[in-house]
Amino acid sequence: MREIKMNTEKTVNQVAEYEPLKAAITDLTTKFKGLVYDVTIPEQYDNAVVERAAFVKLDNKIDTVRKKIKEEPFELCKQIDAQAKMIREPLSARINELTALIKCQDEAQAIKNASFERMIADIRAKPMQLAGQSVDDMQEAHNWIINHDTEQFEGYSIAAENAIKEALAQLEPMIAAQANAEKLAAEQAKQQKALDGRQAAIDKAEREQQEKANEAKHLADLEQARLDGIAQAQRDNQQAIEQAERDAQAKIERAERERIVAEALKPDQDKLAQWLQSCIDSAPTLNDATMQNTINAIVNNFNQKIGQLSSKAA
């Protein structure tokens, strides 16, 4: 193995090189102590730039010395780290191997523990999930709870046993209460069924009575309609007789009015008929056929008028 040596004396001497730099810092700060610059004035602006450059130069020199001093210790640290890594390699390999093995088991156990915790949570939650369910459902859940083997929960066996006890302590009173509720509900249903039967009989009797009443009303309505029809027929017949009498009377009155008018017009009608007849009698006989036809048409028209006047006179 390579031996590592460190020259501590040289390192102490190198650090001592800061001493002249400290003196230079003291001189520089003394030189510019108390100076305040109004950089809006060109001359003072330049003085400020000069002072800053002096301080920056000295600061850079300090940093150069610092880096030089660190060179040998830094190399020594690198050698120390490299040798430590080399001698730790057998340990690291075994550590990594055992870490992976332990991690695998821890993960498997974590999965198993999560499964145990989930099963225990399911047991605890089961009673509340059954609120409002039937006795059969509750009894089935009761059997499911008591059939759990607490030994299978390994390190969680006590927690599982407590969860089972708590769940049964909640569930068993629920089963009893639900059984009483279902018994009461069955009795109420039986009573309600009997009430429904009696009510159905009452409803049936009422329906039959209503049907009879409806039938009687229907027959009464039919009889009333028949009587109303007879009365309406009688009224219609009476109205027809009265209308016929009015029509006959109107006809007589109209005939009488026509007769009076005819009698009043008869002298004029006779005179008109006589005139028309005299025209017919005096109608000439023409040789021209067309003209004779015109005379014949006029004579026929006068004959029709005379006939009309004779009928009106009659």
C-alpha cells in the first residue's frame, strides 16, 4: 500500500505568506481611510476608480496565494479518498448484497403488513356497512368475522383479535335489534294485509253499490230521454200544425189580396186585351215572307199577352 506523507512544516510556512499581504492591506486601507467621493465630479470619479483598482489587485494576489497553498493538501485529500474507496470495496459489495436482500424482505413484509392492516380495517368497518341491512346479511357478516384466524395475522394478531371483539360487540346488538325490527315489520305487514283485505271488501261493496246506482241512473236517464223525446215530438207536431195553419191563413190572405188587385186591374186588363185583339184582327197579310213572319211573331206575342191577362182576370 502506498504510504502517504504530509509536509506540515511547509504548509505552516506557506500560510505565513499571508503576513506581508496583511501588512499591504493595512497600508492600503490607511492610505484611503476616510475618503468619500462625489463621483459626479470627473476628478473624484477617477480617484474612486484608482482606489478600487488597488483593492482589486491586492484581493487577486491574496486569492493566488490561497490557491497555491491548497495545492499539496488537495492532492493529499484525493489520495486519502482513493485509498479509502479501495479498501472499502469488499465491505461495500457485501453491504449492497445484504441491503438488497433486507430491502426485498422489508418490501414483502410491508406488503403483508398492509394486507393485515387492510383486513383489520375491513373487520372494524363491517358493522357500519351493514346498517339497515337484513338479519341474514348481518348473520353472514357475523360468521365472516368470527371465522378469521388471528394467528394468520402474525405480528398483528393482537390488533386483529381486538378488531374482531370490537366488531362483534357492535354487530351482535345490531342483529338483535334488526331481528326485532323485522319481526315487528312482519307483524305489521300481516296486520296491514288483513286491513287491506277488509278495505278491499269494502271497496268492492262500494263499487258494486255505485255500479247499481249508476245503472239505475242510466235507466232513469234513458226513461227521461224517452219522455223528453215524446214531449219534444209533441211540441214539434204542435208547432207543425200551428205553422200549417199560419201558412194556410197566409195563403188565403195572399189569394184575397191578389183577387182584390185583379178586380181592381180587370177593367184595364180588358181594355188592353181588346186593344191587343184589335191589333191582331187588323194585322195585314204581306207578300214578303220575312215581313210576314215578323207580323206572325207579333201576333203570337199578343195572343200570349191576351192569355196572360185572361188568366189574371180569372
